[in-house]
Amino acid sequence: MVTFTCSCTLPPFVDTRREAGSTVNVGESTKDVVAICYNQLTTTPTEILKLAHNECAKTGRIPKFHKQTSWSCRFLLPTHVYYNCVNP
């Protein structure tokens, strides 16, 4: 008998995907907007905000919530949350 187990919790990530060998993003994030993919059942708001703060801090700014969409990222991380990076 073969038993399969699934560790189906993935950490949230900043959506800065790129094509192989390219420096152009195909993901949703830009230097002005941070898009984070996550699962609402397994990710805390603190984790998401920490990622947003880290990305906006790269340009000396802070995150401000913009919007959230469902079923717009990966299957196990189906939610996108968007933050605008604004001056403090």
C-alpha cells in the first residue's frame, strides 16, 4: 500500500516572477505596488504586512493597503493582496 502525504501549506510570497533569462517582471509587483500571494487559511495578516514592509522599505517607503483579489495567484496560494508603496 502506498501512502501519500501532503504538506499543503506554502509560505506567502511577493509576486515578482520573471521569465527565465529576463529582467522584466511578469508577476504583479512593481517598485510602486507590492503584490503578495497567500492562502487566507494559513497566513496571518502579520506575515503579509511584514513582506509588504520589506518590499516598500527597499525604496524608503511604507505599504498602504490597496485591494485584494481571489483566485488570481497559485492554486494553493489563491489570494493576491496589493499594497501601494507610499512616502511615510
